[in-house]
Amino acid sequence: MDAPRSLRLWAVEARALLRLALPIVGSQLGLIAMQTTDVIMLARLGPAYMAAGSLGFAIYFNVWLFCLGILIASASLVAQAYGARDYRGVRRSVRQAFWVALTLAGPAMLVIWHGDLLLGWVGQGSEAAALARTYLQAVVWGIPFSFGFLVLRYFVSALSRPGIVLVALTGGAVLNIGLDYLLIFGHFGFPALGVAGAAWATAAIQVGLFLVLLVHVLRDRQFRRYHIFVRFWRPDWARYRQVWRVGLPVGLTVVAESGLFLAAQMLMLSLGTLQVAAHAVALQIIAVAFMIPLGVGQAGQVRVGQHYGAGDAEGVRRAGWVAMALGCGFMAMTASVMWLAPESVVGLILSGESADGQVAALAVSFLLVAALFQLADGGQAVMSCALRGLSDTAWPMAIAITGYWGVGFVAAWLLAFEAGLGGVGVWYGLAIGLAVVAVALTSRFALRRRLGLLRRPLVPSQPRRRG
């Protein structure tokens, strides 16, 4: 292929990925903005409330992320079917993703409801653990609606039309500010629920998000033609198993990473409430930054899946590396900001007297370590998504579990307690784990042809039938 044509193809891929990534990134920022609002408002009640909200959210979020990882398989399957012009396959994948969502909802709610058992075991009945329990037993009621929203979100994104998700999540983020103000502090006659108020606001937003996206999918002409709810109760066990086969390793992968950060919070809890509060501030900041490469990675997953479905190996290559360049390029900028002005960044969350206290000082020290692993964090997010676009999830799962827990958690424990570095040691452990996973996943994508990742069947073969 001549150089000018090759450059044009790279430019075309970059434009297509950016068009898809921008609304997805905006959606991710809208999603994290809700949690950021919770942290900022709970900080006004004091470190114990902020720590409680962070602990409760961490347990809920890990369960939710595990289920999200399973359901995100539908994005790859739908994108592959769409790229192959298998429109019946699109419908079947979405329908069976709903079946999987229904399967997951009950167990997920049960685990979240009893999340206080973990808090009681680690926190020994501390004030933060007791308050976090009230968060868990309120936020749990939004789970079924949240899972339904995820399935619809991946459906519209896989068809390269994620704009409605951006609109819905932006509106949800704005509405969450008002609900937090009313329910956390008890203004205008509403009860002052504190930590539980933030959770009830989240649950209410999840119901609204699902209803908005459901109405849009049923009314929009392009989406309506797929008839995703026609014969909804007809079983399609081959496709149902395919969602689990692709998605379960992804769920374990994402929970391995998020579980590492939850474990870090548990380690912080043993170091004191101020450490947990500072960890929550720094974690919220890097979570906001992480939404950009995660959104770019999800767009890359769709583009890789579409090229894979169309049998375009060169398209797969371009989509993966363009996503990597965009994701890591942004993280290089965030690393610079965190390193050069950590006090100012922390001040965005903490203000007034609290910005000059121990919580702020600890958060700044954590953020300086976070600046060191921003490129690794962005790279592992993008490469993990690119491999999912190829339905390659089992080995990335093994890499994630080994890197995050076999390396990252062990390093965090040793540096925090054996080396005496405290909370900063925990963050150095996180950095080491993320770096190991980023290198391994990037190598796997680079070797995709040699490893046979481009020769796998898209979906199980089955007789053609109506459905």
C-alpha cells in the first residue's frame, strides 16, 4: 500500500474513532460527575461522612462493575454482527444481554445489601463503616434499572450512535446535584439523610436513565427496526452462553482492577479515617481523568469489533493503535497537571478550612504518586478494550488478576506496612500493578496475529431461524 493512501486510511480511522469517542467520553464524564458531586457535598459534613460515602460506593461500584463487565460483552458481539451485516445477530445479542442482566440483578442486589459484612470485618464497627451501610441499603434499589440502561447503552454505541447516552447522562449529572442538595442536607422540607441521601439520589437517577434510553430506542427509526423486544421471552441459549463466555472474563478483569482500589481503601481504613478521606479525594480525581481513556477505549472496542466482523485485519490494527495514541496522549497531559499543581487539583474537591488540613496534605502526596502511573492506567484501559473487540477476554483476565493482585496488592501491602511508607506505599503498589498489566496487554495486542486472535469465530454456529 502506498504511503499517501496509508496515511489517509489512518486519518479516516482517527476521525471515525473521535466521532464515536467524544460522546462516549462525555457520557463517562457525566457518570463520574455524579460520584464527584457526592464526594464534594459529603465533604461538607466532615471526613467521617466522606470516608463512609467512599467506602459504600466502593463496595457497590465493584459489584456493579463486575456485572458491567459481563454485559459489555454485548457491545463486542453487536459491533461484530453489525460489521458483518448480520442484523438478526444484532437483535439476538441485545435480547440475550437483557436475559443476562435479569440473571445478574438479584444476586447483585443481595451482595450489595449485605456489603456491611465486609465493612464490619475490616472496619471493626467504625463510624465510617456504620454510615456506609446506610448507603448500600439505599443505592441497591437502582440496580435492575442500571443494568437495563447498560444493555441499551451498549446497543446504541455499537451502532455508532451514542449521542443519546451523552444527553441522558449529562442530564442525570445535573439532576443529581439538585437531588444531593435536597437529600443530603435536607433543604426545602426534605429529610436530611446524609450519606443515605447521596445513595437515594443515585438510585433515582438510574431509574430515570433507563426510562429515557428505553423510550428513545423504541421511538427512533434506526433502532426500532431491529425489534430488540420482539419475542423477548424466546430462549436463544447459544447466544446467551456467548454473552457469558465473552463477558465473564471481562467482569473478572474489571473487578480485579477496581477490587485492587477497594482493597487499597481497606488498607487505608486500618491506617485511620483521615487516610481513607484523603484516599477518596485522590481516587476521585484520578477516576475523572480515567474516564477519558476509558471512553476512548470503549470507542476503540466498537471500531475493532466492527473491523473484525468485516474481516478487515488492517482496520483492526489501525483502530487499536489510534485509540492507544489518543488515550495515552490525554493521560500524559493529566500526569503533567497532577505533578506540577497537585494542591490546586485537590482544592477542586476540598475548599475552605479543609483544604489546608491533614486530608488535603495526604491527598496531595497520593496524587503525586498517581501522576507517575497515568500513562500505564490509560494504556491498560485502551488495550483491554481493544482486545475485547476481538472477543479476547480469557487471557486478559489472567493478566489482570496476576498483575493487580499478585504484583500490585502484594507490593502495596509490603510498601505500606513492611517498609513503613503508610498510605503513600499503598499508592506505589497501585502504580506497580497498573504498569505490569499495561505492558502485558499492549504486548498481547501487538502479537494478535501471531496469537491467532484474528481467526476466531464471531458467534457460535447455529441454524438460521426467525428471532
